[in-house]
Amino acid sequence: MSTTTTTTSPPARFDAEGRLLPWTDAEQARHAEAVREGMARLAEIPDEPGEDDRDFFRAMDADRPERPLFEGYY
């Protein structure tokens, strides 16, 4: 079973006049690493649907035979 990791951007900081302050180098590096990790996880997703996906597609189409959505994917 896969695990899900949620990453968020660093909180916004403002100066005394209400202007947005830029991220620190450390914040930017952490955010960039999180983006790289997320992209690596996306790259691991196969291009072709797996058997679980095909079962889902079949079930969806069985419920609406007059207008199948996934015909040809299973």
C-alpha cells in the first residue's frame, strides 16, 4: 500500500508595510526538494491502467451501458 505525503509551501511572511517577503534560501530549498520528490512519484505511475483500474472502468461502464466512458480501456 502506498503512503501519501502532503507538502505545503512555507507560510507567507510580510514586512511592516504589508509587502510579501521572499522565502529564505532554506525554505526555497525545502520546497524545491518537495517538488522534486512529488515529480518522481508521478513518474512512477504507469502509463497503462492496472487491473484494479480496468475493474473500475468495467464497473462504471456497466452502470451506464448507453453511454460508456471507458470503452477500449479494459
